[in-house]
Amino acid sequence: MQNSDKSLLPDNDPTASARKKDHIELALKSQISQIDSRFFYEPLLSAHPNSADWGGLAFLGKQLKNPMWVSSMTGGTQMAGKINGNLARACREFGMGMGLGSCRSLLYSDDTLPDFDVRKHIGTENPLFANLGIGQLEDLIVQNKLHLINDLIAKLQADGLIIHVNPLQEWLQPEGDRFKYSPLETIMTVLEKTGLKIIVKEVGQGFGIESLRALLQLEIEAVDFAAAGGTNFAKLELLRNQGIRKEVFQAFAFVGHGAEDMVNMTNQLLEELGEKVKCRQVIISGGIKDFLDGYYLLQKLKMPAVYGQASGFLTHAMGDYESLREYVSAQIQGLVMARAMLRVR
């Protein structure tokens, strides 16, 4: 019998048959044994986002499009120029901030300047910070040469300086520096004598509560967690050691604080310190694998923040720019979708 019902809708799902076949074939492969218990999944409360941008936020005196930060990575190696150039292009396109890898070599010569000279790629609207270790800063203070830091910032057209604090790494490093003063003393001297915008970060072990307490009361731009969970530089240096040191000191690789632990400590300190808090921005980094980790921690922290990644960006930045572009775009899409559908428990 012929169907004469003129009210039926036209078929606008031409792939239905192939899709249903895929569902049947892949159903058994699509089962999971556990769920991500950090979130409530709320499928009723939002339409699909109509934009792949977060919507913008003020950070480090500039306006970002997305709450993501390209964490300090590399310089002075064969591929550094290409990697940093690709990363800076992505920051410009997607409205993110960037920290350069250690710029130590630029204190001695301009031979590696092309590796770091990325302001032309990132543009002026996005934050770009140079990076020096606490050991180099202590040396510059002792030699009365802190002016070289200002020269470095001017040379790179950077917005300020990241100070990376790494006493454990240096102590375990076979050729590492030995600090004569506490890192806190050195940071305070740099603040006083340079007038630069300063971010302070660790290098993979994170900060304990008393270190965070001290940092939050300094007039610095941000604390970068660099928490345990990503590259462990204590372990890295132990692997470079030989003999008894490698065996005896391996316990140090397991010392530190994860990003969620540091978020909780920071929230506690905000309540305890109140108006004594002078640093009111954070870069959540260290073991951030993807947009869900970033979204979760951004929602938990009770102060303005972005989240930083290194290894995920680095993997794609070593190839052509389009690979990195696709990766960053997908991360942002996931982040925006998470905001629409997920609530932190």
C-alpha cells in the first residue's frame, strides 16, 4: 500500500545506515571500566556552544581569549627557534600567553637570540615573559649586574621575567649551582632593584604551603605552580648521576606537591591571609594532561588563573604549524564544551 501522507519530513540523515553499522561494530570496544568522578555531567542545562572561544579574560595586564598558557620549554637547541616560533604563532591566533624557556644563554651572547625572538610572532596583545633561574639571578646580584636583566627584557620586548626556582634540581645536578642565599631573598632583591613584572615558578616539584604563603604576600604578577606530575627534574638529574648518589638520593624524586594539592593550599591561604595577599593571579601547571584537568582546577581555584601545558604543546610544535593549530583548537573546543556540560563536584 502506497504511503500518501504528505506531512512526512524529507530524509536529512543520509549517513544513518553507515553510522548504525559503526555503532554495532564498535559497541563492545567502547565500554569503559571507570568514570571521571571529578564532575557532575549535566546534559540538560546547556545547548552546544556556538563559539570555540572561552570569551576572554584579563590576565597579566592584557586580554586573553582563552585561559591557557604555553609553559616555559626550550631555547638554545637546534629546533628551539622553530618550536618557539610555532608556539608564539598559536598564542597570537588563539589569544594565549607564553613563557619562554631559560634565557640564560642571552646573558653571555646574542648567538641564540633567534631562538627566543618571538615577539613578532606573538604580537603585542598577548603576554610574553622571559625566563631566568634563581641561580643566575643570585650571581647577577653578587656581581652587581642586575641591569643585565632589564637589558634582556628590552632585547626580547618581553612583558616581564619568570624566575624559576629549582634548588632541588641544582643540588642533584652533577654540575649544578649552589645557592648562598634563600631563593626568597633573591626574589625580593630582584623585585626591589629592577622594577620588573615578575612571575615565580618551580620546575616540577611545586611549592609547599609556607613557600606559597611567602609568594602570595609579594608584589609579583603571578605564581606558576609547575607542580609535581609532569616532567620531574629531580628524577631527570638523578638519571644523569652515577654511582652511590643515583641510588641514595632517588627518594627525592617523590617529593613535591600536585596541582590539585596546590590549588587547595592556595584557597586556604587566601582565607588565612585576607588583605595581606598581594599576588592575585596564578598559572596552574604541572601534570596538566588536557582540557579536563585544566577546567577542573580553574573551577576549584578561588582566584584569577590560567592553566599551563608544556609537553602537549611541545609534541605538536616540533612539526608543521598546522599540526599545532589543530591540537590547540581541539583543546579549546573541549574546554568550552566542558564549561557547558560539566560541573565540578
